[in-house]
Amino acid sequence: MAEQPLPLSREKRIAMWSALLVAWLGWMFDGLEMGLYSWAVPPALKQFLGTTDSKAIGPYLSYTVALFLVGMSFGGVVFGRLGDKIGRVKTMIVTVVVYALFTGLSGFCHSVWQLGACRFLGAMGLGGEWGLGVALVMETWPNTSRPLLAGLLGGAANVGFLVAAWLTKWLSHHEMVGRFENWRIALMLGFLPAILTLVVRLFVKESEKFVHVQEKGRRTRFLDLFSPELRRNSIVGIAVSAVAVLGMWGVYQAWMQGWVQTMVESLPGSTKEMVGAARAQVGEYMAYGSIIGAVLGGLLAQWTNRRTSYAIFCVGALLASGLLYGTCTEFGPRLLWLAMLGGVFAASFFGWLPLYLPELFPTHIRASGEGLTFNAGRIISAAGVLVTGQLSNALGGPQWASLAMSSVWLVGLVLIWFVPETKGQELPD
């Protein structure tokens, strides 16, 4: 007769649920920040540059997105390393304060370079929080729960995008809120995640796996990620992450709202309110799809396996982007529904990655490994976003550049058959 697992103690259950809650809220606030920035940066740049021409801000928009991705990459590596040294929980507090502070301060900027600096520094905190939250949850919960948890974490960021869409929809009807322009208020809302640090300090305990490793006194170096034992896993993690992040940012997140803006601005009688509302609406539909896709990402990886599920996501994302950018010529219900479908497939990777990346690294260097792999992908994506900006000028519009950039999923479709299959394996100790 099989031995039944012992019931979990009340203290253990509290530790599990508090870790999940904090990580989920951290990811949700990450998505909220990114959604608010996507909506607020174009009008901010127009004000700073003294122009009403959406095309004139294109290069600067590319720079702000690239700074964001590079900042997240740098923060992921730095704070991931710190998380392996002093603990996931202590470092998470630092990351939340960093991204809340500098996102909120963005609302008080008066130049492109001030905005870029805040964008970079705030993104450092965001990049660090991602890997720490994943490591904490995956090390705290039992192995059988990880596929669903990965999807829930991936979906949390997209809940943040949805909340951002609701907020910006309201803000688009109020050009001024008190003494501040609506885009400034959107960015000032970035101060809200600071509340999360109180929850972390009061309720969240360090994962037992990490504590046990620390008690053994095992020391690590960052370069251990490129030791013979881990080199392949590190390279694989960077590659699969880069495809996912470049697909989301190069095809959708950086350009779709700008594409919609140019459509609505070309309509007779177009107003700022109409433009802002359209941009918020497409963000809302994209978020609906992304929530569904992220939850399915982790579950499908368990129902099939890691390789097959990733390949399915690549095919679906490629087809969805082709339909959206290749067939839509005006803003309306068809575009919105296709944006939602695109969100399902583009975001599914972000339910898959929280499941797969922790399986590549042992506990003593897991946060560093996640920080490196996911965020090195962002460096590649930053370059890709800049290329998309050049493609937009060369091909005659952001939709054609985004369509060209969607070929990254073809790369992913080939790449995935060369990565280790980890389904059914316990997290490495």
C-alpha cells in the first residue's frame, strides 16, 4: 500500500499561500506598470518634444522601450544574484521599492532623458522581482502544483495589463486630473506597489529549500552558470526566453497601440479623447487574451510536454499575428478580437517560462539562473525593438514591421526541439 503524504502544518500552508500571494501581486503590479507606461509614454514624448506628429516620436519610443528592456535585464541579473546570497524575500523588498519609486517619479519628469533614466531604473526593480517571485513560489509549493502556479503567475502580469487598460480608459476622458496631465497621473500610480513591501515584511518567510542550502554553507559564483554542468541549460534558457520576450515586445507590446493611434488619428473628426480611448481599448482586449494564454501556458506544458507546448505556442502566435497585421486596415471589432487572439498565444510563453526555467537550475543558483536567462533574452529583445523601429520606417508602417518581426516564432519553432525535456522531473536540489 502506498504511503500517504503527511498533512501540511498550518505554518507550512500559511508560508505557501503568502509566498504565492506576494509573487502574484508583484507580477500583477509589473503588468500594471508596463501597461500604464505603454499608454503614457507617447503623449509624454509629444509634450517633451513639442510635436503632435506620432511618427516624429517613433525613434524616441524605441529608445524608451529599449531602455526598459535593458534595465530589466540588468536588474534581473543583479538582483537574482543578490537573491541567491541574502535570500529571495529580503531582495524582493528591495526590488519592489526600486520599481515603485522610479515608476512613480516618472510622472514628475520634464524631459526625454529624465523619463529614460526613470524608465531604466524602475525596470531594474521589475526585472529583479520576476525571478525572485518565481523562485520563491516554486521552492515553497509541492512539485505537482507547479504547472498551475506557473500559469497563475504568468496570468498575474496580464491582470495588471487589464487593470491598466481600465485605468487608462478612464484617464483618456480626463485630459487633466487636478493640476496634472492624465499621462502623469498614470505614471504616478506606479507608487502603489510600495504597499506590497509591507506584506512581504510581515507575512512572507524564506523558502525552506533556500534555507537548507544556506545552512550547508554552499557558496556559488555567477560564472558557475557557465560551468560544464550548467552551460547548456543557461544557453537554452536565454534562447527560449529571447523568443518569447521579443515576440511579445517586438510584435505587440511596443507597437500595437501606436499602430491603432495612427489609424484613429487619420479618421475625420478625430480627437485626443478618441485616440486615447482606442489605445486603451486595444490594450484591454490584448490583456483579456493574455490572461487566458498565460494560464494555459503552464497547464498545456504539463498536459503535453515542455517541447510540444512551446511549439504549439509558436505556431499559434505566428498565425494570429499574420491575421491581425496582414488583414486589418481599420480600427474596429475585428481588430480587437484578433488582438485578443494574439494575446492568447504571445502570452502563453509567460506561463510556460515560470514552469520551465526553474527546472534548469539547482536551488543554490536558481535565482541567478532565472535572472540571467529570462533577462538576457530582454537584451536581445531590446536590440530587436530598435530594429523594429527601423523596419517601420523602411516598410511603411508599424504593422508591417511587426509582421516581419513575428518571424521570431519560426526561430522558436526550430529551437525548441534542441532543449532538454524536463516534464515529470523534480526541481534540482
